[in-house]
Amino acid sequence: MPLETPEWDEVTEWAREYLLDSIDPHAQLRRAGFPADFVADLPLTSVSSHNARALVYASRRSIAGQVRLLRALVLDDRLRSLPDVTVAEGFLAQLERDAAAHEAQDVFRTCVLRGGSEVFLDRDDLRETLRAFVADAHKSVLLVDGEPDSGRSYTYSLIRHLAQHRGFRPARIMLEPTTTATKVVRRLAAFVADPRAGVAPPVPTGLDDLLPALDEAVHWVVCQATGAEDLFWFVLDDCDRLDPGSDVWDLIGQLALAIYEHEPVRREQAPRLVLLGYGPAMRQLPHDLRHSLCWDRARSAGPADVRAFFDRYLREQPPPPLAALAAGERDAALAGLVDVAVEEVLAAAAGGAGESYMRRLGTAVEGAVRVCRAL
């Protein structure tokens, strides 16, 4: 389960106080156990707060780097004497579990996310589409289509999980019928802009202003993202909720084209675009992008998918009382537990109201997983 932004803010403050309070921060980090080449690449200055942000940014690029940073902090004698070390040790344990899962599992096939509390059902095609999308640096746009309430936005749960293991940063914007191109550009600019640089994006200041130079603003955002320390995935969710006449459609086309044009320059660092709820009948993307697209179509999970989930999950992580049984007895007990879990989940999902079926189903499966873990 990845650390959240407030938790990383706390880590950054610890790094400033305990790892970078020196007139020679490079030497201090090497003494703390950081590799010499890693330290040499850090843009360190005489300002400890700047150095702390640079250290955390660089460390967050990989799970191994995150674990290394937290280990250095919990081993620092000054932090160890304070109550905060308990929180830091909790963060480290959390990241070490993620690192172990990363090494032991195929993260694209993971069915239980976020420290065992969030599930991701089915979507075998999406899992393999994402595997191919991540592996091919020439693919720049992922489009996810499907019927309403089929789980298109649900895709973001897996993307967020993969981000922790594949070293990118998803930046999601939820679209609505009233969303404008100006608002989307502002949100994207907030994600990618480095507040230390003091450079303002070329976006109007008035809330109701029309964007005078959409192309200029889009290229500014993509340039900032390409030059950032993080690798960005821009995720525009609920594209199907946009008004057909919305100027966001023009923005999407120009954003996709700008990313495509930056990809040959800095292929490994160029951002990517994910469009959830974007179907073939909607505004077509520029023709030049035809070889840069990946498509997936969401569908609602059914009883067979729920059974496949529990069959796999309970056999991979059987409750301790069942794991201790002899092989034949254990298999029979697990089969019975799968039957009970499927029956209870389908009944709970069918009886709910207000939320979509996929959300009810996911909530019911998560509840059943908690029960199984408590056995």
C-alpha cells in the first residue's frame, strides 16, 4: 500500500531534520547508506528544505528507493529517540510489504490491492493491455470504453496500484458536463508545475475566461511533465459525461498530440494519457496517433468472475485454520468457503441501491475478504 501525500510530507520533514542538516549534504547522505551514484545525481544546494524535497522525489521513483529512505530514517539515532520513530517504522513496514509483494507477485495480475483492503475483480484483458502499454514506450494513449456502470472508472484502482510498482505518478481529473478546457489545464498545471521554480503556466487568471491559446497551454503542461522528476500519467475520467459541444474534446485531442510529439524527444520521461469512458463513437483523436493507442473495453463482473476471484484468493492465502489441514481436507474446506463467499457476495450486491452494481459488488467482495482474513 503506497504512502499518501500527507505521509510523504512527514517523511520530507524528517529527511530535512535528520538526514540533511549539514553543510555537506552529499557526504551526510553517503554516511547514511545511500549509494554514491544516487547521491551524486541529486540536485543538492545549501538549503536543507530543497534538499529534502529532492531526496524524497528521487527516492519515490522506485519501491526499493522508498524502502531505502525509510530505513535510513529509522536508523538515525536522533529520530530513534523520539516518538515519531514509531510512525516511521510503520511507514517502513508498509513499504517493505509492498516491496515483498512486488518481488513475489505479478503486479499486473494482483487481485487484492492497498494492503489487502481493496480488491480488483476480473478484467483480464485490461491487465494484459496495461502490461503491453507499460512495456511499449511508443504507446502514449490508453482508452477504456464500456457500458455505463461497467467499471470504466474502476480501472483507476489498478492504475494506482501499478504506479507504486512501475514508477509513474497518475494525475486524475474527474470530468463533468460543465468541465471546461481551462479548468482541466489548470488542474494539470497544478500537478506538473514545480512550485520551487516560480514559473506560472500560460493560463488565464479569471475563472470565466476563455482559454486564448489552448495549444500553448497544452504544450506548456506537457513540457513541464516531460522535464519533471516524476513520470506522469494524465488520467481523464468520465469522458462520456462531457457535453458534445464541450471544448474539452479539443483539449483532449491537442493533449494527446502534444504527448505524441514529445515522445521521440524524451521517450522514457514523456507523460502518457489515459481516457476513461472514451468510446469509438466519441470525438476521434488525431490520425497521427493511430499507432500510439491502446484500447480496452470494460464489462461488469458476473458470478463466474466472483467465483474465480475467491477460488484464486483463498488458495493463495488460505485462512490459517484451513491452511493447517491436510491437503485433501484443506481443498474440500476451501471449496466450501468459496461457495459461501460467492453466495453471500452476490446476494449483498443484488440487494443494494444507490450505487452502481460494480461498486456494490466490489464493496461486498472486500467485506468477504475481511471476514476470510479474520477466520
